[in-house]
Amino acid sequence: MRNSSRDKKNTKSSSDKNNKPTTPNKSSQNKKKADPQNRLGQQELKAFFSANFGKSYTAKQLGKKIGLHGDKQRLMLEMALKKLSSEGVLSILQDGSYQYAGSSEFIEGRVDYVNARFAFIICDGRTDDIWVSTPNLHGAMDGDTVRVLEHKKINFKTNASEKSGKPEGEVVQIIERKRTQYVGRIEIAARFAFVIADHRKMFADIFVPMNAIAGAKDGEKVVVKIKDWPNATNKNPVGEVIEILGNAGEHEVEMHSIMAEFGLPMKFPEEVLKESEAVAEKISKEEITTRRDFRKITTFTIDPVDAKDFDDALSIQKLPNGNWEIGVHIADVTHYVKPGSNLEKEAFKRATSVYLVDRVVPMLPEKLSNNICSLRPNEDRLTFSAVFELDDKAKIHSEWYGRTIIHSHRRFAYEEVQEIIETQKGEYLEEIQKLNELAHIMRKDRFKKGAIGFETLEVRFKLDEKGKPLAVVPKIRKDAHKLIEDFMLLANRKVAEFITNMKKGKEKNTFVYRIHDHPNIDKLNSLSIFAKKFGHDIRLEEEAKVAKELNKLIEEVEGKPEQNVLQSLAIRCMAKAVYSTEPEIHFGLAYKHYTHFTSPIRRYPDMMSHRLLEHYLQGGASENKTYYQDKCKHASEMEKIAADAERASIKYKQVEFMKLMPFGKEFEGIISGVIEHGFFVEIIETKCEGMVRLSDLDDDYYVSDLENYRIIGKKNKRMYTLGDKVIVNVLKTDLERRTIDLSFIRRAT
């Protein structure tokens, strides 16, 4: 149930003042803010004393500090202080003053608002998250940075406090709001309006006064800015409409809604576009003389058939000694995007290109991304290259890094290269055969050293001219895709190693690394136990053998019904890859050092790698580590936002596609997840996921056994487990929430 003070069914028709929300109008809110009594809340006092840890104050001193006047206000303050001391939050000293009784360090973390009842506070440096009930969030929203007081433990099974359970806490201060704007559908009543946010983790509807709806019409998608947050008086945030997107359900409106929801820009600022237009396209003779010239060496690109920006190209030539010179040539974006420029600032702000189902939100303006920097065929292009001499066994004999100029002789699509590989016919056959052969050797060696071989299934949509989904098409990765990937991995790894080995000893040159930590051991143990139920015996106790055992599992489940389920669980055990200035491992690739160097048109960290590499090649001193670490953190955060936005656009189209299915059509699916009140099913035919609610199962009363990923009937003891094949049909689709409700028909035979 959403945290709204109105009855949605009666919103439009009822004029009963009892249906009016408890949210006060702006004038009364401003009045309350100016009232000192509003500063006497226990929450505010906790925050004050925690921020002044070690200091003590009498009620009189505190009253003067916060500007109280009159006996009534002082009495209220004394009552609040005594209550906090009775709860053990404050200590009363011998002189009658009050002091904070807790630890000297309050815990800071980020809110993960799981559902309307509770959230977790995720804290850096802690393996256990802190559980906080919604009332104890005190108005904090998903993603906010907060200060939290940990005060007891909770057992999730019994919902009772105990020492051995999960840590529980209470938010005492909201340090920073993650977002102040939300996208949603507006519902307008006679005297007020509400915006129902699209954001899944916004569980309260946003109250909008009638003088702040900006002309929006009932049912339209809007962007609303929060003016006042929930507090002890107001259960709902208060906002104002700042943009009207259009009618809910229209393709363009929904895509813009997703962009606005995740804070993605609709267009480039004028000053950025002016700067990009001023960039000279012609390459000067003077510039060419400073670079290694590869224009006469066979060079080509291999990309998706609909790609417009080409970051990378491969060159290949046989050397007199029988070895092969392979050049990995990357668009020299930093030659055109200068530090301190508007182009640079905007690229850093965006940090990455975002790929929605029907469009790209680029990091760089089109003139750069699709033209000047793009390695288009039959045109000279400036590049930054990693060049390797390899023998027929893919052993590296030499490596070289520097700025170059190339001329791509052919633009290949993946499908064209795959056909050449399979038919042994076509342009540049010898070169493609050799590249594929070397890629296979490097891939085999990578897995031998412990790389994890996950192959996650991705989908794309065939859309008509109005954006309506006509088909869901799985993306199939073949040798052509892997060939390019293997040479990009080679360049990224060797650049990272080159920088790391420049200096001997502990002090290394500051650089941007792509790091990936070891998986969570508790999750691995759960995976091992669950895999045994399918007959797979994997031993994940020894850290050194984790990769080998996971690859063994991946190999065993290939083509079997439980493949998607077990692989999905295995992926959930993995840590999140992030950017960092620390030269740590990349567990998933089994690399000691790794960076992102090969996609500067669409990733800002690659631009940083280019700048730093060039700086060190010129003999420069190590750059400021803190400066680059801050940039790495921002890039990691923006990468997550991009991934969430991409998933949201895919999910929307999946729901829209399933909405078009004939009523009552039955689908075969696999149980892909189990939660407290239902289980998820991935439909095999469309790769869309929906949920079967336990309350809709009428043959028995079912309960969830989350530990064993299954549901069990109370009377018939019938069980449905993760990985089971079932038959379902579509019960309901909700485009706004991007959800599919499924009706369970029977177990598949």
C-alpha cells in the first residue's frame, strides 16, 4: 500500500474534507519552520547532540543556543531532554547538563529503500547493512546519504529484537538528498493533486497544491520538484510541477519520462554545442608528423550493424620474422576535448553514454561522437594505440603505446565477420582468420588462469515507426563479437600493467583502474547448497579455487533447465566492478591489473586513462590521486544510473510487448526468483519476467521459504522451487510501474 493520506478510489469524486491530505499549505509550513518549537523534536535534538559529541549542555544553555523564549517552550525542551535520557540516548551529568551517550562515531551510509515498510542503510566498510523501519527513516528517501544511530538487533524471521540478528537503527540526520525531482503521473482532484512517482522506490505519493500544477491535466506525465519533505506533521512530500511531458502511455513521453526519472539530459547545453561545432575536422600536416602512421596497414572496424560511433579499429600485418603486428587503435578523443573546456565538463558530468531501447543519450555531441572522433571507413582518423607483436601462439614479444593516425579500409558488421569465419570466404579472409585464431588462444588462456565465463542473455526490440514493440530478439554472441572483445581486453590489461610497472616499489603513478573484488563468501556458500539440489557438487570454500568451481558449474548447466537460474544466482554473488585509483585485481577477468582504455567516445574513464598515459609517456610526474579518485567515484555512480535507466527502458518495452499478447494465451516459463509474497517467472518465449502473487494461488495457502528459494503449500505440501518450469498467462500489465502480474496455470511437464 502506498503511503498516501487519501483514498485513491475517491480522489476525483469526493469533496469531503476528511479526504484532504494532512499536508499543510505552504504559508503554514513556512510559519512552522520559523517557529522555535519545531526545533524541539527528539530527532533534531539527537542530531544536535551527536554532531556535538563530547560537549554537554544544560536545558538553559541549549534554550539560548536555539533561541527559545517563554516558560512553555523551555518546559517542552526539558521534557524532550528527559525523554531522550530515559531512552538512553542522552546522559545526565552531575552538574545537570546533558551529553550524548552513544558512540563517538555515528554511522554514515546510503538508504536502500527496499519496500514501503523498511529500508537498509548501506555503509562503506561494513559487511552488514543496517535495517531501519520506515517511521525511523524520518523522511529519508531512497539513495539519500544519512547519519544513522545503531541501537539494537532484529531477527527478520520473528521480527523480534535479539543480539544475534541483523543490526537495526534509526536515521538521525539526512546529510544529502539523492534526488529532488521525480517523474510520475498526476492525479487532480477538486482542491489538490498528487503525483504518483514512476520511481519504484518512492513509496509516498507527492502532494501538489493546485497553484503548483503548472497547467498539467489529469493523467499526464510530469516532472515534479520536491519543495518540502516528509516530517512528523506531513506524511507526504510536497512538490511543484516543473515540466509537463505529455500523455502517459505514449512511446516518446515514456522514454522522456525514463530519461527524466534518472536525471538524463534531453539535449546538450548551447555552449557545448557551439564548442563542438568549432572543432576543426581537417587534420593538419604538423599533427601527422607527431604521430606513428598506420594508414597503409590493413585496418578495419567490427561493430553492430546499426552502430554510428566507432571507438576502435584493428590493424594487422605479418612481420618479416613471421610474427604478427596487431594494432588496437582507439579514437583519440582527448585530442579534441581539452581540459577545462565546456565539452570536457559536460563529458565528465554525463560520464557515460546511455543506451535506451530506441535511442542513445551520448556523452559527446554528435559532431564528435559520430563524425570527427568516429573511426569511419575510408577516412583518416587520429587515434591512441596499443600495438603488439604476437607469434602464432599469441605470445607477446613487444608492445608499444602512443598517438597514431589510421585509415580504416573496411567497416564490418558482426554478422559479416561471422559469415566469413563460418564460410571461410570473403574480404580480408586471412586477416580475420588469424585474428580469430589468436583470440581463441587468448580466451582459452584467460579461462585457464581463472576468468569467469558468464554469458548473460541480453535482448533487443524490433520497433515500428511509432516505437511499438513488434518482437523481442535475444542478442547472440558469436566468435565475431568475442574476437573484438578479446583484443580490447588485451589492450586494457596491457595498458594497466604498463602504467603499474613504470615505477618500482609501492608508490605507483596515479592511474584509473577497473577493479572487481572477490565474491561474497556467504552468498557463494548459499549457491553451493542450492546447486546440490540440482545435482551439481561445487566446492567454494577455498578462495583460490572459486573461479575454477564456478566455471565448472557454468559448463555443467549449459543447455539444462536450471542454467539461467543458477547462473543468475552465481552473478548475484559477484562484487560490483567499479573505477578506482587503487591498482587492485579484476576477479572476473583474472587480471592483476585492468583499466578501461578502449571506449573514450562513450566512457569518461577511458578519457582519463588516455590523458594519464600520454602524460606519463611524456615523462610527467604522478598526478594527484585524490582528484582522480573523486572522478572515479562519480564515473562509477553514473555507470550505475545508466544501467538502471537502460533496464527501465527494456522493462517498459517488455511490459508493453506482453500487453499486446492475446488474452488467455499460455506461456511456458521458469521460476526465476522467490520473494515474501510471490515468485517471479521468466517467460521462455519472450524473455519477459512477471510475478505470480501467492494470494492469487487458490488451491492452498502458500508461504515463502526464502532460504531455499521456494514456496510451500500449508496443506498439500506442494512445492515450487527456483528453476521449476511452469505454465502461466498474463493477468495484468502495468506500464507505469513496469510490472507484469502472471496467473499460475500448472507445472510444466
